[in-house]
Amino acid sequence: EAQVTQNPRYLITVTGKKLTVTCSQNMNHEYMSWYRQDPGLGLRQIYYSMNVEVTDKGDVPEGYKVSRKEKRNFPLILESPSPNQTSLYFCASSLTGGPLYFGPGTRLLVL
Amino acid sequence: GEDVEQSLFLSVREGDSSVINCTYTDSSSTYLYWYKQEPGAGLQLLTYIFSNMDMKQDQRLTVLLNKKDKHLSLRIADTQTGDSAIYFCAESATGNQFYFGTGTSLTVIP
């Protein structure tokens, strides 16, 4: 089944404790991206990647890192999480120029 | 980033048509999308339209694009309770960066 998977789905952590949210797609898509969803703000793009080893900042990149070492994986790294990063995170992928296909989301709470 | 605006809430009676509206500011938008988000789930692509089109119909869904006014609408015919969800409008000029509206919460009253 063609899909985008994210792990974990739910995560509670404390301020400053490094964490990684994994994202994987099996559709051979070149493009992958991360979004956060907050009430009243819709979805905002954090980072995107056009292909392996090619990443770029979206609208809200501060406090996040990404890497794209393989085509199928695009992990999101929070080196030192803070409470304002409490949010619902979505990974998405697409063929270049095509519509986005989303993962199920990761709900993060930073205490 | 670019602005994409939607009204926050819409209520309709089962069997009626729903119309969800969206306005955007980027005059170079090439791709415009509608996504549906059910509770606890990710975003599901409903339909999309290229900027050189005025209308697209797909079963119960009709998308209308007024490029001059930068206005996009999604009409759902014969709305059912299963259509209750949050609907997001999104646009992209380049296929690299996507801008989403705040979402419209559709409630269908039986």
C-alpha cells in the first residue's frame, strides 16, 4: 500500500531532551516536507527536501533540523525542544510538482 | 509566506450542498488544492486544479477558480454526515513551498 508513515504517533517529552520523529514513504517520491499544525494557524511548512541531500527552510524552521540521506526517509530532529514546539506534526511527500500525500501525524507535547 | 484565508466554520443540513470558500494572495499560484482532515487523521487529498482551469468536477465535488479575484471554492453536492471534517485550501506557485489556509470545519446536521 502506497503510504507515508510517521513514528512515533504520540510523544511526551521534557524541555531540552533531543528527539527525532521519523518519516518514511514508499512511493519513490522526490519531494518530502514537514509541517506543524496549530489551532487557528493552519499548517505551516518547517522544512522541505527536493531530493537526497537537498533540503531547504520553510516558513518556521527555527528549532528544527532535518536530513535526507535516503530518498524514502526524512527525519525531523528537535535538538532542544521547548514548550512552544508542542504541536501536531505532519510529514508529506510528492512527485516534484504534484500534490502532497500526508502521513497520519505525530502529536508532540513538550513539558 | 503567502496568505490563504478561509472561514472557520460552516454548518449545513444533510442532503444540502456545501460551499467552502478560500482566497489567496499569490498571483503566481500554479496549483490549488483541497484537502480533508477527519478527527485524529492526516490530510487526505480531495481534488486539485491548475491555475489555467476555471472548473473541475469530480463526482460530488466541484471546484471553481476565479483567478482574477484569487478565489477558490469547493462545492460538495448532497452533503452527508460522513463529510463532516475540516477542509483545507492550499496553494503552491512552484511545487516547492505550499501554503495552507486555517481550515474550515464543516458540520453536517442530520
